[in-house]
Amino acid sequence: MLGRRSFLLGLSVAGCSRCDRDASGAPTAQRPASPSATVLPPVVPETPALVDGGVGARGQVRTETWTLPGDGRAVAIVPTWVEPDAKLPMLFALHGRGEANKGPALGVMGWPKDYALLRAIERVCAPPLTTEDFERMVDPKRLVAHNESLARRPFAGLVVVCPYSPDVDLRKPNQIRDYVAYFMSTVLPRAKKDLPVLGTPASIGIDGVSLGGALALRIGLGNPEAFGALGTLQAAIGEDQIPEFTELARAARAKNADLKLRLLTSDKDYFRRALNRASAAWRAAGIEHDFEEVPGVHDYPFNRGPGAIEMLLWHDRRLARA
């Protein structure tokens, strides 16, 4: 079972059965030719934890790092600007393949540090958002729409849990099955037990970028009664997988008619065509979902800008708060 150290370490070296992929999860055959096209992630300092348990400024958080069975890791990000006894919705955010290959101790910091999620939380709490917040990858009309939405309804806050995931081979059902079982039996129960969250299915979301987006689809569509919202960012899916994911989505919606779904890609995403075609197949099958194509590369700047902000705002609006 996945809880064993040997399983996690074994998966950490697995790759795509069709091609090697770069640090962002993109096929090497489609990587930019220039090495300068790949931007290395900066180390983004964590927001200091609130002292003495009072209510802090909007956007301030505390973080917890967990060691889980089988050398697993997770980082929990908890808002401290809410009342101490408040219960919040919870979002699970899954990282990409680059972080999977760093191992648990470093890889688990993908969203909190490498993807600047803490900075994104600060910014959505203090609008207006700017083009710089999106790493200059945003359509002007979309920027206006986000700021108008935040003016009408401020970002209310989520507990975000960022678990480490190994480099699961998405073409090997046993590896997918074992990671999904690990998440559902170890990560989800720990988060519901130890964090100030509502814990109801309608208040729990899952999302991820690239490899993490594909894993989020497997977890969410395979366990639809456990979640209220399932989103993806540049999910690493192939066109040949579209019929399978369409059937999974159809079955998931049959079990949970209220499950919110979203596929998000970008104009320079390696998986853009597959995701556009997946959305078309879902529409043809009558599977209601949100689909977005935004500006952006398939690389760290996207995760730090549009990826983090779009993920936070979508789940903040979709997850139940009671």
C-alpha cells in the first residue's frame, strides 16, 4: 500500500510512459529550445505566524508541516485573520512533476514557496490585483473582472493543504490507484481531524497544476462524494485519455450532482489542445463545468501568478461555508 516508504520512493523515479517531462511536467519534446526559457523558482519567505492567537491582518497565515506515514509530507496553510473559533472551507493543492522529483522534504514546498501561494493569498486579500500579481500574464478584461468581483465580495479565506505527491506514472493504473488510496485514507482524514475546517464534502475542494492537475482529476472524479469542487490548472492529460476522463466525469456527476468542475489551460500550455478537446467532450456529454483559457506559459511563472490566483478565487467562490 502507498503508506509504505518503499512505495513512495519507488514512485518518485517513475516517469510518463510516453515521454520524459521537464520540471514543469511538460513533454521534453515540446520544451522551449533556450535554457533561459525555464525560470527557476525563487524561495518565497513564509508569512510569519500570528503571535498570541489573536486575529491578524487580512492575508496573514500560519503554516504547519506534517510528516505522514511512508515518508509522506504535507503543509497546511491556515488563515489567521478570521476569528479563532471559525471553521473554514478547505482546498487541497497538488504540485507538479518538478516538485515530485525533489523528494518529500523539498517537494512539499511547491505551492507554499516555489509557486508563491502565500504571496497570492496576501494579494487576493488586498485588492486591486495588478498585472504584476499575475506575472504579467493576464487579459485586461479578466483583471478588471477579478477586481470587480473582489470589490463586491472580498476573498473570505480557505485552509489550503499542500500534500507531497511522488512522480506517479499516469499511464500505470496501479500507481494512480495506490496514490488515490493513500490520499483518501491518510491525507484527507488527517486534515479534517487536525485543522479548523468545516469538514463537510461541499466545503472541500481539490486542485492541482500539471501532474497535480491530473492527480486531482483522478482523486476527485474517483471519489466525488468527498468533494464540493474539483479544479485543474494545465492538467497533464493526453488526447487519448479524453474518453476515459469523460466517462469518469459522467459517473462522478451521477453520484454527486452538485460537484463543481473546472478545466483551466493557457495559450502556451503544452496540454492546451487536449484540455480544449476534453472540455468539448464534456459539453457534448452534458457534463456542466467551467472552462478557462488564460494567457500564460507552462512553467513556474504561471504557477506563481495566474495559477495561484485563479485557483484561490475559484474555490473561494465555489465551496460551501456552512
